[in-house]
Amino acid sequence: MKIALINGSPKTSGSASGCILQNLRSLLDEEGSVIGEYHLKRPGVSAEEVAALGQSDALVFAFPLYVDGIPSHLLHSLVQLEQSLVKEKQETMVYALANCGFYEGHQNRWALAMMESWCSKAGLMWGQGIGIGAGGMLPAIQSVPLGYGPKKNFGKALQQLAANIANCSADENLFVTANFPKLVYKLAAEAGWVRSAKANGLRWRDLSLRR
Ligand SMILES: Cc1cc2nc3c(=O)[nH]c(=O)nc-3n(C[C@H](O)[C@H](O)[C@H](O)COP(=O)(O)O)c2cc1C
């Protein structure tokens, strides 16, 4: 079975989407599948990528939530892919993992619905979506083993998804967040914005400037 893991984050490195796929890959490797990795970080898909994705039995997208939807560069690539995939009429399964900055995983529900809608337009079969809250934490806790501590529920959801991918089966969408207090997550995120602002020559009060 050929599985394509597609990172839809525009970040060249250190993305939460990359961490999610890395964790998922560790579970899929146990199933003995042939796994290809792709990174759609800019608008457009190369002819080689279109051909490789067209030959896959399962397409697994991991991407960040942008304004409650799919990032525009990825949407552009999906529209391009749709035109090629629709002609092939294969029984390809599609799975999607959307992660967001907000704490609640269900923030990703509309983006997953968009992916499901794309799937039916492209003539593909929708498998399952996972909405992941507190995505910003994932790169920072990369070394925490899957299924433990703040990655307990995330690990359970990935286990279920990996089994569904391996069996080419469909399932209900799942929504998870970090096993970590919401208030502490919020405070840590705010401290991170202040650090980023300082690193870019701004002051704390500039963060609340209105134009
Ligand atoms: C342009 C932009 C729009 C965003 N919109 C949302 C949003 O609507 N809701 C949300 O919870 N997070 C939003 N975020 C935060 C990202 O989803 C979050 O940082 C995510 O973990 C990034 O994933 P990545 O590292 O895989 O790119 C947005 C980030 C950016 C840059």
C-alpha cells in the first residue's frame, strides 16, 4: 500500500504539521507500507508530485488552520490536484489533520469540512479528519513520547487514524487538544508573542496597536 504524507504548512522547518506527520509515520512504519513524504509549502504542485500523489492509495494531509480555513497556498495546490486526480478516478482515500493555535481542536471543523468537500469534487473517498488544538505546542514537546503527558489524547487519535489508514477505512472525525491546562497554554502563547515582538524590534504595547 502506498501512502503519501503531505505537509501543507508554509514553514520550511519546525512546523506543527511536520511534527504531526513524523508522529504518524512512526505508527504507519509498523504496518509495513510504502510511505512518500511531500511538502506543499508554496502554491502549485510539480508534475512529479501530481504523478506520485495520483498513484497513492492514501493521501494524508497535515496543515495549519488559517482564518478558520485551509491556507491559500494549499488551496491553490488542491485545486490543481483536483483537476488531475478527477481524471484518474481511483479509489484513493483522503485523511486530513488540521492543527490550530487556539486551544480547542474543534476550531478545525470547518477546514476539515472543506477538505471533505474537495475530496468529493476530486472524486476521492473521504477517510477521516483529526482537528488538533494547541498545535503551537507540538514542536516544543516533540521529544515527549506519543500517548504520554500532554500528548496522551493526541496519541490515541493518531493510533486510531493509523489503523484506519492501514485498513483503508473511513471513520468519524476526531477533535483533540493537549492534555495541558488551557490557562497555562494561553499564558505561554502570550509570552511567545511578546518574545517574537521584541525580536522584531517591537514593544509589548505595540501588540495591541489599532490602525
Ligand atoms: C495567517 C494565519 C492565520 C491563522 N488563523 C488561525 C485561526 O483562524 N485559528 C487558529 O486557531 N489559529 C490560527 N492560526 C495559527 C496557526 O494555525 C497555528 O500557529 C498552527 O499551529 C501553525 O501550524 P504549522 O506550524 O503546521 O504551520 C493562524 C496563523 C496564521 C499565520
